[in-house]
Amino acid sequence: MGDDHGVARPLRADARRNRERVLQVAREAMSGGGLTVSFHEIARRAGVGVGIVHRHFPTKEALVEAVTLARAADLVADAHALATAEDAGAAFFGWFRRVAERASADQALRDLLDGAGTRLEDDLVAALGPLLARAQRVGAVRADLTPEDVRDLLRGCLAAERWARGRGRAGRLTETICDGMRPRPS
């Protein structure tokens, strides 16, 4: 990506370290400021010249994509890892709460989760499927919910949590949404 111009060649160790440092700084910067952080600010925080940032990520879109892919991969990997957890209900609700908590404090992650119709969204919904299905099989989650429903509830949760966080009530609405995903009493 970036400095290889379509030709796959290994990076030198120092170039690899610079790329990893830039990517890490960009992830941190975008967590707090969303997608508005500049290349110059990322370079300054990473302790490299702006040319190094551009060498690895020729456009802002390329950098945002790399950060977004890393975040999505984390969420997807977490869902896959939890899909075989002993307590399927706790795994499902724990994953939902963690995603809501991370994204409510991370503008770029909220932007990612709001991105309708992307490959990343498809990956997340696909990873969520087995986690949800197991929780439904053990009766921990309503049987009528689909992975797309859960994704939409998560989006709504993030919007609600943003407002609740401003009132000092973070997490309360996530729990309300989790309660709504539980089976109705007979």
C-alpha cells in the first residue's frame, strides 16, 4: 500500500517501523478527532516528516482506509473469537457492549459503523452472525433478530450513547438496548 505503487516488495525495517508508527498515531488521533486530523499533525505526533506519511499513505483516503481496516479487523476478530465462548449469551452481550463503548468514544469508529453498504460492514455482519445464532440457540437473545437488526441497533445505540455521555449517563442506554434484545417473558 502506498510506497509500492502496485508492486509488492518488502519494506526495509526502518520503513516498516515508520509505517507502523504512523498508522498507530493515526489510529489514536482519529479516535479523538475523527477523520479531520491532518497529515501534518500525524507526522508531528509520529516524529516523522510529512513526506514519510505520504510515502506510505499517498492520500488521506488511503490512511483512513488503513485505520478503518485495522479497526474493523479488531471488531471482526473479537466476534470470531467469541463465537465459540462457553457462555454464548454473555459473549454476545459483552461484544455488543464493548463495541458500543469503544465506538461511543471514537469518532472514526462511529463513522465506520455508520458506513452503510461497505465491505467492512459486510464483514462485521458476517462475523456477528455466528455469535448471534449461538446466543439465540441458548435462549439468551430474541429469536426474531437478524445480524442486520443488531447492526442497526448498534448504530442507534451509538447515537443515543453520544447524547447520554454528554449528560454523564454513559452505558445506561446500551444496557437498555441489550435488555430489549433479550427474549420476552412468556
